[in-house]
Amino acid sequence: MCDTCGCPSAGDNTKGFTVDVNQSLLAANTRQAEENRRHFDATGTLAVNLISSPGSGKTTLLEQTIEHLGSELRIGVIEGDIETERDAARIRAKGVPAVQITTGGACHLDARLVHRGLHDLEKEGEGKPFDIVFIENVGNLVCPATFDLGEHERVILLSVPEGSDKPVKYPKSFISADSFLITKTDLIDYFDFSITEARREALRLNPELRIFELSVTTGTGLDAWLDYLRQRAGSLPACPAP
């Protein structure tokens, strides 16, 4: 059994015990997630949780989002990775506060880690409220779907090189998401990827899912994503004046 999230490992036959651990763990996580959400609400901050496999383009998407929205909205980023500060360094190079959470082997972020990361992010941001906080989860299409972080928007990314069958293979990630980004669409001619299939299967699982098709390389579809973030950030009550 995974020491962090309780997901069963090969040869683990203690199924009843695993369920008990999961229930206790998830209950504690849910309580912390609710606290996180209240904090985001109190500061008028849109919290966006990005979930995908490694290499789908999460960090590159964040870089482009910051370049286009950084002058309009105050943005902060919490980066989740098993090791290294590389992604946080890339984000800081774009001129916004970023905090790296290294899990040391855990396959996902949880609400407790995000709570700690948020306090560090606010210190790095000199205590000024953010309009948007992006949480880049650990690259994984399984465990992150189980853990509420207190976000307002959960976004699942799927890149063209990964194949269009991923909604069928990893249904929970798509069922729990609010938005679905099909990324690296500029590579569609080089891979066996059916946008029709990906959209159909994702909507079969989650009919309310908003779907964006985009390429950060060419900029195709990026405006729709940016406009959606503007709308979502603008829909939250403003942070009360001190």
C-alpha cells in the first residue's frame, strides 16, 4: 500500500485495512481543503488545480498564461513535484511569486501541503492578495483526482502525444474536473490522436466539462483559455480593503 495516499500496491491483500486508512486520510484532507477554500474566498483568490501526466505542458502553459495575464491579474503559483525546484524557478523567471513543494516520492499534493505552500507563497508575495493561484499538481492521472485541495477550478490536461484514449483509461480524473485542456494540438498530424474521440469520451463521463483545444507553440486556442480565466477571476468577490 502507498504510504502516502493508501492506493494498493502489487500483492497487497489487506483490502479492509486499506479502506479504513483511506477514509481517515480523506476525511482529514477534506477538512483542510475546506479551510483552504475559505481562505481563498476571503482573499478573493481564484484557486486553479492543474492535473495531468508528466510532459503534458502544464508549466509551459503557466508561463504563457503569466505572459498574457500577468499585467492584468496578480498571479501566484504553487508547484508540486517529487524532486527539484526547476519548475518554480521557471515561473519566478516570469516575474511572479512561486513556491515549490517537493513531495519526496508522494504521487500527489494534498490539502495540508497546499495550506503550507500558500502561507509561503503569501510571504513571497509580500502579503498582497492574489487574483489567481495556480496549483501545478504532481504529474499523475490517478492519485491527484482523489484529493480536494480547496480549489475553485480543477483542470485536466491531455496532450496529443499521449493518445486520445486517456478519458476511458483514467475516468476519475475527468469526472472530477471542471475543465479539460487538449494541449499540443500543433502535433495532431504526427500522432494517432482523435480530438473527436477525446471530446466524446470526456463528455460521456462528465457532460458539464468545459473543453479547450490549444497549442502554446502556435497560440491557437490560447485566447479562449485566457478569457475564461479572466471571467472566472472576475466572478469572485473582491478581497475587502484592509
